[in-house]
Amino acid sequence: MKNLGNFSEASTVYDNRARADPPWEDSVGVATVYPVTHHDVALDVELVERHRCGDLQAFDEVYERFGEMIYNLAQRLAGNREEAADLTQEIFLRIYRHLGSFGGRSTLKTWVFRIAINHCRDRLSRHYPATQSIDDEAEEGSGVTIADPGRGPEELAVAADEGRRVMEGLSKVPPVFREAVVLRDLEGLSYEEIAEVLGVRVGTVRSRIARGREQLRVLLEKQV
């Protein structure tokens, strides 16, 4: 994994080389599916305490743990690598500045993703509808894997083309549903984790994912 910049030594300076050369060569739409794991909150708090005490390695560990996930999330929400690299820089600068405030009331993973989602919303607000009315009560009533290095060029080309189609379709799904689908199907978060990240109930998460998947299915069928 290429480093996006040494945040522990230069928390306020962007690395222009990183923006010119995105750190993870993840073809558009060829998503990494991360297994759901149960992080030990005590270890998260210990890592944050090391950061508070000036351990320069602590934040580097946070970056190594979540950097690729956040870059991929930003790419899938923004739709292009250059903006995703910028977003990732900004997100980790924000994480660096606020890491000491992490209190262990959630996992570090959901805390990091919450910061990432909120920052992407702020930065990409010009692409979002001016108003997005969602009736959560009504809602509750109601991955593409990494390319296998063993596959041949033709199979890889088909997978890459399918990935591009998915990304194109996702870009047309309303953001409130797109976020839920990306977090579940492309980032591999559990329903409970997504509920924490988005600040909604699990039933609302399930509804948004179902509606997002259905809209994506219709859009992909129109591409055929």
C-alpha cells in the first residue's frame, strides 16, 4: 500500500504527489469487499490513548487500518479518483485533528466512517439534491470482489466493464440510498455498523439498501 502522506509529521499539508498518483490502483467499480469483524473497543481506546500521549506510530496504524477503505468509499461516492484522493486527504486530516476526542462509545471503525461520510456529504453537496425528504417511519414499513489474479485477461476485462457499469449506475442513485448500498455491498459493513455511521435505525438501513439496490437494478437493466 502506498502512503498518502505522513500525517503524524505534517497534519496540515497535503501531499500533491498522492493526489496526482492515487494510492490504491482500484479500477473504477472493482470493489474490495471487507469481511465484517468485531473490533475490540478496548484496543481502539488504547490506540487513541497512545495518540494522545504523542506516539507517532498510533495514527499511522489508524491510517494503515482504514486508508484503503476510506479511499474506496470516497471514490464510489465521488465517482472519480482525483476527487477521491483529495477527499481521503481531507478526511484523514480531520481524523488526525479529532482522534483524541474518540471516547470508545462506538468502534473506531464506525467513528472513522461517520467522519468520512459526513465530509463527503459536505464536499459533494453540489451533486446532492437541494432537499432530500425521507420518511424513515415509512421506510421501515416498507459486491463486486477484487479481481482474482488467477483469472485470464478476458475475464478481468469483463469484470472491469461490469464494475464500470455498476459505478455509472450508482452515480444516478439518490445519495441517501447510494450511501447505504456502498457501505453494505461494497465496503462490507454490517447493518448495525451502517446504522451507527448514518445515525439511523437498523430498519431504516435495511429499507434504504433495498430501495437503493432496486433502483440500481433498474438502471443497470436500462444499460443493457
